[in-house]
Amino acid sequence: MDTQLRTAVLAAAAILTSALASGPTITALASQDSAAAGGQSDLAVTVYNSSLALVRDVREFALPSGESDLRFVDIAATVNPATVHFRSLTDPARVAVLEQNYEYDLLEPEKLLRKYVGREVTLVRTGVENGTTKREEVKATLVSLNNGPIWKIGNEYVTGLGSDHLRFPELPSNLYSRPTLVWKLLNRGGPRHRIEASYLAGGLSWQSDYVLTVGRDDASAGLDGWVTLTNESGTAFRDATLQFVAGDLNRVQPAARKQMLEMMADARGAAPAMAQEAFAEYHLYTLGRRSTIENQQTKQLALLSGSGVPVEKRYVVDGQAFYYRNRQSPGRPLKDKVQVYYRFRNDAQSGLGAPMPAGILRVYQADAKGGLQFVGEDRIDHTPKDETIDVKIGSAFDVVCERNQTDFEKISELVYEMEYAVTLRNHKTTPVTVRVNEPIGGTWKMLRSSHAWEKTAAWAAQFTVPVAADGTAVLAYRVRVTY
């Protein structure tokens, strides 16, 4: 073995790792991909709120006459090949698709090495000797790549041979730098065509996020709505027309997969609301400008905005289905949470009136020093215009509810009378009104009540109970029930 080769063999320490980390030197790839990308003239992405998007990509290509292969790169790695639609916008009747292939065997250093088993490559190593950088090149045939490379150099087989990088004479035709659609076309038309490719892809999703900023008086609020868009499709969509479809789309459910999100939000400057229109049984929202969605990015886009929205703060107690006795401490009253809601109406009179897609609504309110504080959040459903929205922010700290059954009497066979006392204590410096929802089973009749009430359902009554500031109110009622 000559001195140059022996030096290369003995100096190898990184084995395959250093070669894979540096990667092979790849030539002519940029020009190939440029030709495959074509000249993009339009790109539109419609995203559904079910991890699905429709991509419409229009590019210009030079097509030879007769049969040829057309490579279409920079598509979503999550494309569903069965949904691809191809057509020539220039001359659709004269360009036919004979065959379609989705190539996703992507170019990686290890895959490239495996494609070169039995072929010759160049191992390149650089080093410094006496202050001078030396470059050594060794021609070697890759014999095997099972648990490490085995090289044939001259008449010898060598293992453990490392290098700074590898050089390959060419790229295998069946490895692609990016996910690629390949069509075998029959062109009977002219030499240039505008080609439209449409397809469905996963990994793109959106949801609505809302911020309700409530005034100190609990009487009015500002509302901002955002589209939170996440792209995990494996490719970026640059300078695209964006549309969003809100609604419950019926789909055959794919296997669930874990989603990892990287939160990267756009600056929240003032922006016009998106244009929206009724579309089939859904609502379609269109961003009024083009935007770029990078891969592995989450961004937020302004959806709607309203100010001076009238709100009502509501205190609600929901009675327990089996509240007739306290199993843990007989004779002691039961504790019920006093839930707190903000209610507003999605109508033009309130400064809103646009359909609101389902999402999370977060509530903020200013403290005594004017700083905004987060006070709770709730999920809202798809809400058409002119509907009422109730947002639960939590449970009251200073309003306490206790419930006790004060009487139980059997009147006759299957007929009973029951009496209850619901005590509400308000430790706030302002009065509150609590709505008490009571479940009542069987066929029932209200005999008496200390407060106004209404029958809200077949087995429920709601009482309206005002409670003074730093005061107490007791709701007492008696019902006759037939089982």
C-alpha cells in the first residue's frame, strides 16, 4: 500500500459518522430542481379545521412534443397522491397524463451510500502538515454497508476508513432531494404550458383564537379574533393566497398521530378582518393579501375585531342531581360552586355580527393599576351571527353557596313534598345576582318559592336571587313530586 493510502487508512477515526455529517458533494442538483420547479405563477392554499388543506399550484413548463417525464417538486410531503388533479391551463385537450408517481425516497447521506454499494466513490481527507493544508483523495469501491462500510482499494479490503467527506460522480435517478410528483405526459400541443396541480395534504390545520378584553365595569368589552395556522406539511408555501373553511367537514378518519407545534406568531398590528362568505354548509374566510407559511411554523392572522361589545357578568349555581342528603356529614349543608360567565351577543348592534368559527376565547381584564390580567378561558362552538355566547371564566372566590334539604314528606303513594334552602353569601363590595338552576325529578309542581323562578326544562327550574353587597340571601322553595 502506498504512503498516501496508508496515511488515509491509519488516520481514519470517525468511520462513517464524519462522512455522513459532512454530506456528499452534490453537483448539478440545483439546475435539475430549478427545471422541475418550473416558473410558479400562482399558489393558493385552502385550509380546513381538520388537519387538511387543498393546495392549488400553477407553474409554467417547457414540454417536449410526444411522451416525456415532468418532475414537480416542492410539494407537501403529506400529499395524498390519490387526490392529485393535473391539467394544462394552456391547452388541456392536448396534454394527457399517462402515468403518475409520487416519489418520497428522499436524498440522505446514508441512502446515497447504499445506492453506491458496488460502485466507486472518492474519499477526501484534509489535514495540516508543517503549517500547510494538504488534501488527500482516495478512489474506493464500496463493497458493503452492513453495520459499517467495507471498502476495496486496489487489491485490499479496508474497514474503519474515515474521511472528511465523500464525492459521488452522480446522483441516482431514484433519489430525490424533496418530495416530488412525476408525471409521464403525452403532449400533442405547443412547447410551453401553464400546468395546474391540485391536491389534498395533511399536516396543515387552523383554529380560531379570541381575546375578550372586559372593562372594569363588567359592562363592555373589546373582542379580537385570530386564525392560528400551523404548517407541518414538510414544505413552505410562499406568497400564497390563503383561505380557511370553518365547519364540521365529514371525513374518513386517518390514524391519529402526535403533533408537535412550534409557536411562532406574527406581530399583532391593526389589520382588516378577513372577507367571509357562506360556502355550501360552511363558511369560507379569505385573507385579503398574500402570505407565506414556512414549514414547522405557527402563525396568527387577524380574523375579526369589535369594540364596545355589551357584556353581562353572570353568576350561576347548578344544583346536584343527588343533593337530597349529605352522605359524608349528615345534617350539614352541601357546598356548590358559584360559576362565573360573561355573556355577549354576536350581532351588528354589539359591533360584531360575523360568523365566528369554533375556538378558544380568552378573557382579560384590567387591574386597579390598569395592567391587563388573564381571568379565564373557554372553548366556543361555531357561532352564526345573531347568536348568544356564554364564556365560563371560572368560579367565584367571594360568593359562596350552601344547599340543604329542610323537609321531606310522603303525602300518598308515589307523591312526596320536599323543601330546600339555598344560602348565598356575597363577600364582595358590590351586589350580585345569582341564577340557581335546580334539577327536579318526576312530575312536579312548585308549591312556594321565596324568589322569582321559571320552568326552564321538564326537570329543571331556575331561580333569580339578588344578593346585596357583603350580604346574605336564602332561597327557600317547596315542591310536590309524583314518581
